[in-house]
Amino acid sequence: MDFALTDEQRLLVETAERIGSRFGLDYWRELDRDHRFPAEIWAALCDAGLVGAAVPAVHGGSGLGMLDLTLIIEAVTAGGAGGTLAQLFMLNPVFGCHAIVGFGNERMKREYLPRLLSGEFHLSFALTEPDAGNNSLNIKTRAVRSEGGWRINGQKVWITIARESDLMLVVARTTAASEVQKRTDGISMFLIDSARAGIRMTEIEKAATLTLPFYSVFFDDVQVSEDDLVGTLDGAWPQLAELLNGERIVTAAGLLGTGRLAIRLAVDYAKQRKIFGTRSIAEYQAVQFPLARCHAELECARLMNRKAAWLLDNGQPFGSEANAAKLIAADAAIAATDRALQTLGGMGFARESYVERLWRDARVCAVAPIPQEMILGYIGTHDLGMPRSY
């Protein structure tokens, strides 16, 4: 097994690092303070061709793979963004480009892919519901047959950049759960414009990821056509699962960048902070050992995440590895940001230290895009063969 990066991958990392440094910690602190969308860095990433790294060249991408995309995400988030920026990589590249390339029709490929890759369009993903949470098979949003297509009714919640997006990938039941033999049957995906008649949104106030607004989205007789269908009618669950597992890999990559950044800030502070005379606090094992452990845990998460990405790129099952990578990356990044804050002491809570934002945004990833408990349940049933707990 070769762990060395190719020359092309090193160039990707260097490019991502330059962009991450150009839009560094001060840029993200201002965005967080003003609750402002990171339009400038996303435009720079699109202009550099990094957003389309995993999109086939025939569709305007670089023709590389998910492994290359993880390298990009980790490098750019470590420059100052932290994990928040990874959420945008979940949307346009995964739920947008990957869904369209893999399951979309020719019109979508022709009309939408160029706009998603250039940054002209943003995409949102509407899956989570108030009563279903992360148990996606319990969604109640229905798409009922009507003339020329379907009409969608229902509610989604915690939908990232729904109002700011141009396109929305919506998951709905096209056959009621009571009418299917398997719980995974009867689910379909639709790609529609976000401003379509019958869609209403209300923003959710929250404590973290302040640069990306989240919404409750209400669908009231929203008309969709046959041409809006993505993937298999009534059989989209396996395709959706592939997208969700790809999302896990992207999430882990952003968490790895967050952890790296937090440790760097903590180490730099510890080296220059002197107490009890002339000794820096970095010389004390009580400071040094916890940071060293966080570093080791992040390295383990990195290996698992790259394995998951490699499996995806080579057409092999990758769900177990993707879930495990997200699990350990989230724990490691949360521990790293918390330890960085502890290292800085009271200054860790000051906005000028940058660490408090990383800490807030990393903590989100214990519950989103999938809670740690749901991953453990997946591992218990899928990998260990234990009974389903829900």
C-alpha cells in the first residue's frame, strides 16, 4: 500500500493551502461575526477548479476522485476556515455534481453541472424532517402523482443555505411506507429550482456555523415534472445512501483540517506563553501530552478517511469505512478544539484567539450531518451483525 502523494496531488494540496491562507483566520472571524456567507473563498475555489476535482473531465471537472477532493478540503480548511467550509463541499460537489453525474439525466448534466462547478449556482439538500430526524426511512414528505409529474407536500428542517441556493435536491416518498414491502422502497429524489412556487422557508437561529444559514422548508403542492426526477423512481434509497456516505468522507476531511488548525494555534500559543519565570507552557507535559494525543487521533482518522475515499474511487463498498472515519474524525476534532481552548485558558473564549469559533463549529459534527450514535448503530448492525436497535 502506497501512502505517498503523487506530484499532481501535491500540487492540489499546495493550491488549496494558498487559497486557505489567502482567506485565513481574520476573514473567517469577520464572516462569523457578521453572519456572512463565504462567497469570496467559494468563488476562488471554483475559479481554481478545485470544486470539480472529482467530476469527470467530460462534464467539465478534473477527472480525479474523492481521495483528491479530501486532500483539497483538509488543506483549505486548515488554512482558517475550519469545518464550516466543508459543508459547502457536501452540497455542490456531492449532492449536486455526484448526484447528477451518477443518477441525473442529460438535461441536468448539460444545464446544471457547468453552473455548479463555476459557482454560479449553489445547491441545497432537503432530507431531514422534524419527526424523522436522522432516521430517513421515516420521512413523511410525499410526492403524489399529478398531471405531468408530482406534487410535493411536507416539511424539511435544518436545510443548509436553502434560501441562498438556486437548486434543491429533495427527497420524498413517492409511495407511502404502508404500501411497500421493504422500508427502503418508495423513496425518490427530485432536483428542482429553490424558488419554485409553493416553497416557503424560515431561518433557524443557532449557536454555530454562523456563516451558513439553515432553514425549515415547507412544501405546499410544489409541482415537479418527470424531468426533475433524479435516479430511480421508488428505488432511490441505495443511490441516496451512496451520496450520504460520500458526505461522511467530506465531513471527516473538514474535521481533519479543523483539528490540524486548532492544534497549530494551541502549539504556537503554548510556545510563546511564559509562566513562572522564563519557561513556556509548551514545556509542561500537562499541556504537551493532551495535544500530542489529539494529533495521534487525527492521524488515525486521516488514514481511515483516505481508505474510504480510495474504496469509493475504486468502485468498492465504502460505507463502513466512511462512517468510521466520520466517527473518529468528529471525536478527534472536538477533542482538539477543546484542548486548544483549554491551552489558551481564558483567551480561548476571546474572538481574537480564533479558537472559540473552531470549537463551536466542530461540536456541531457530533450531531450532524449524522449523530455519533447513529454511526455506532450502523456499525453494530452492519459490521457486527447485531440486531437493529430502531
